[in-house]
Amino acid sequence: MDFWQRYRAIDARDTRFDGQFFTAVRSTGIYCRPSCPARTPKASNVTFYETSAAAHDAGYRACKRCLPEAVPGTPAWNIRQDVAGRAMRLINDGVINRDGVEGLAARLGYSSRQLNRILTHELGAGPLSLARAGRAQTARTLLVSTGMKLADIAFAAGFSSVRQFNETVAEVFAMTPTALRATARPGTAAGGTTALSLSLPYRRPFDPGIFSFLAVRAIPGIEVGTPTSYARTLRLPHGDARFTVAYDGGARGRPLTLTVGAVDLRDLPALLSRVRRLFDLDADPEAIDGTLGMDRRLAAAVAETPGIRMPGALDPQELLVRAMVGQQITVAAARTALTQLSAAGSPSSSPAEGLDRLFPTPEETAGAGHLLRGPRRRIESLLNAASAMADGRLQFGYGDDLASLTAALLPLPGVGPWTVGYVAMRVLGAPDIFLANDAAVRNGIRALDPGGGAGGDAAPDFREVSPWRSYATMHLWRAAAKPRQPIDKRETPAPAPAPAPVKVMP
């Protein structure tokens, strides 16, 4: 977007762009979200920034009226596969808090000086400023949503000291932490110092079908899913965690809520980032649906299911194991196999009803060949990949791009283009993956276009809806999973024969 496109967006107070850029006003010294209800500033006084960190560095403070930090993030970090996009995915996962700028630069293959120069040029702020902005955002969320002690919030947000926490909050929000907490709506911070129940912002519309997607794939003891909730255990850098995400479409103000049952406070920023990735909460559904709806094969599905989300990955290594186990078998068969494999996992340090285990580590998976059933070659391929992850020969994660992910995974025995594409969709959030050789995708195309006439001259790989073909794939998978309806409502459908195993998203 150029200057005037953005200016028209803030003049219209368009909520779709909240979090995608920030508006700084020289005459007031503040920066706002695009939908700020304040009077539209003169164009001559406006500067647009890609990130809130860039606005901080330029000397602006956050608007107290529109709270620009309380918005979804930008989908650009998944769309962009350049160094800036890869760096932002890692920063959001807390890499700087754990490993510093040097650790971030090493993962991206640059020196810290080069990385600082690249990010400053692309995003208007260096890695430390970007991490600081993320800490400020996490701190604000905890201050207004929980009753945690201020010192606990400081370290949970990633600050190295309470003094640094106080100074940053005062500089960014022009308020002390205590004053910022006082701005919370009555009741939002109730629940005691250990309560961690947070609202998750997102752009509307939101299709809750992602809960059903996760529920049918849930591994007993590790995950529990329903059509409106999802809970699981998760291993994080400083220990294991347990959380629940619940959806209430009729609730006012908090339709999507994260409740953290257990977590090392140092891991809280990473947990928040990964939950947002899992539920694709930074997506721009209106932009996606607008493009997909122009394809005649998808138009009806998009109208019926607006705001479809693409599930992410809480743990890249776990996702690869699940993908390899699920190759060429049904969802139910993959779930059975993964349930057997889960016996190799460690017990949770904070068990709850239905959640008492952790997904096996690569080391545990490599030693669990006796728990696996199926073709010997497939089992050997999985054990080989697990061993490579365990000893460090295979490294990949949120900081990869499609090219580096392909280079890491494709040489593995038993890993083909389908697996690489699927892992890219869920680990990187890559929005433009189309799995043409997937049987469920082909079944979905037939379900949405039985006669083959709706496609017309459209490309079979759906290139017309680029860069959102991953979301087209989600629609096709959903269409393939729906039971066929009788043509005449008066007819009673004959009992369906037992289906043959087909390739379905694991």
C-alpha cells in the first residue's frame, strides 16, 4: 500500500488494517491503529510505520484511546519469505529473549550487524527494538487481563529486570504499569495472581471449524478437542505447559479466550505466539475470502464458510512426525498410530483431566520403533528422520523459508513434495501452497464442482487465487470430508460402502 491508500484506510477507520501498519502523528507525538476513532489527522502530519517498534524508535508513544498494541499481528510475516519475515517469526517466538540478537542472527545465517541493517531498512527498527515492542505488548496484555504481580509480569513478558519493565511501559504507553492496569474494564483482571485467562484478538470473520479440525486429530492424553475448545500439553524451552483455547461466538468482547493452566513464565511469550500461529489469528480473512470467492469453484464454499483458518504448528518437529505418520492413510488411522506412539512420551509435570502426557521428543520417537505399525520402509523413514532431529543433523523451524525447508526435508527417505508442502503450510504459515497430488484435494474439487463446468478455463492448480492457495486447500479438504447429500430430499441414501483409505491431511 502506498501513502494515499493507507491514508484512505485511516480516514475510513477500517479495522481490517489494524496491526498491519501504524499511523504516527507529528502534531501530537502519538501513534495509532488505522481504525482509531479520533479525528483524522492532516496528511502533512502523518507518517506510516510498518511496526510499532519503528514508531517507538521515532519518538512516538502509543495512543491511549485506540490502544494500537491490542490488535492482531500482521499476516505479512507469513506471506513474506525474506529475511525480515523469517526474523519476525523467530522474534515473536521469543528467540531474542532466549538467545539474544547473536542467536537470532545465527539462525538466519547473518552477522548481527548485517541483520540489524536489514531489519532497520525493511521494518524501520532493529531486532532489539522489535523484541522490546513485543515485550511491551505482552506486558500490556497481562496487566489488563490478569491479576499477576507486577514483578511476575515483568519477567513473563521477557524483561531482564523490573526497572527495565517500568521504564519501557512508561516510555511506550506514557503510563506507569499500575496506571495501565487501572484502564482495564471492570472484572477483566479478576481471578487472583495465578489467573492467566487472556482474550485473543483476531480479525473477523472467524470460522470456528478449526476446532473440529484439531479435535478429530487429537491424541488422547496429549490433546482434548471439541467443536468449540481445544486443550493440550506442550513442551517449551524452559519446561512443559498446559493451555486451553475456548470459543464463544455469542460472547461480548471475549469470544476467543486462552486459559493457561501451567507454564514457566519465561515461556509465556512463546506460548502466546504459538497459540496465535496454531489458530491463524493474524490472518486477514476479508482479503483471503475476497480473492477465493472470485473462483467459481470456491465461491459457494467461501460464502458458506467465511473466515476459514489454516491451522499452524505448536512444535515444528512434532508436526513433521505427525505428517510422516499420516502419509497415505486416513485421519482415523493416523490418530490410532500416533496414540500408540504417544506411549513413548514423558508424563506431564502438571497433569489435568484428560491431559497427562507430552508428545514424544525426537529422541523418544527414535527409540519407539516397537510401538509403530505399518510398512517397514515407512517406519524406517520415520525413525531416520527422528534420529536426524535428535542429533542435530536435521534442523528446521519458524525461521525457514520454503527453499530452505525444502532443502532440509526433501532429501530424507520417505519425504516427498506433499510432506514438504504440508509442513510449509503449518510450520511456516505459507499461504500459497497447493497440494495437487493430494487425493482429498481432488475429492474436494469433485465435491464442489461435480460436473467440472464451474471451473471453465480456470487453472487446475488454482493459480488464480494466489497467494491464498493454502486456504483454497482448506476449503477443498472440508468439502471432501462432508458426507454426500441425496439429490432429492425425499430419497433415503443407501448405506455407503466402507471407504478405501485415501490421502487426507494428518
